[in-house]
Amino acid sequence: MAISFDKAFGIHESALNLRAQRAEVLAKNLANADTPNYKARDIDFTKALKMAKGNQAVGLHRTHDRHLDSKIGTEIPGLSYRIPMQPDTGDGNSVESQIEQTKFAENAMQYQASLRFLDGKIKGLMSALKGE
């Protein structure tokens, strides 16, 4: 009997990848907190996970070998601009450092929880393979 890792891990593999991508987006926001006209972005995690679960394609598809690749297809699913809670400060930057730091810490905790869940699953599979 073959082990199906897709069934064993479920959606947690996709969730872990999305959490890592979200961490990158939030880190970019924090790094550009003082950059004029920078617009803060975030991933709608629920929307992105639904797209990953349904294997929905994002972006344009090439219908012929000689067609050029589209940059749209490399876009992260669920990525959008964040609406700031405070009015514009005059430099056009929409990054709110306190909110970004909170979102980053929250995402890091959720990433760690997903890792622990997958670790438990892997340990369970190892025990089953060893016959324990």
C-alpha cells in the first residue's frame, strides 16, 4: 500500500507555502516604511488557500509555444493593496509600521503552528512505518 503525502498532509503544505510568501510580503512592507509612494500589500490568506485547495490557475495561460510568458502568472494569489487605517501622511506611503509588525508576528506564529502540525504528522507516519 502506497502512502499518499497529499492525503497525509492535506492542505497544510499549501498553507505553509502561503505563510512563507506572506512573510516576504510583510517584510517588504516593513523595509519600505519610509519609501515615498510605497503602497503596503498583503495576502488574503483565506482566498489564496481556497485557490490553492481548488488548484485554480492564476494568471494567463500560453496557448502556443511561441507566445511570451506573462508576468501576471507569477503573481501571488490573493495579493492586494492594503487600505490604510490612517490618512495619508503626505509622502504617499501607506505602510503603518505597527500594523505591519503585528501582522508579521501573527503570521510567524501561524507558520510555526503549521510546522508543528506537519512535524506531528511526519512523526506519526514514521511510527507507522517502523511498526511502533
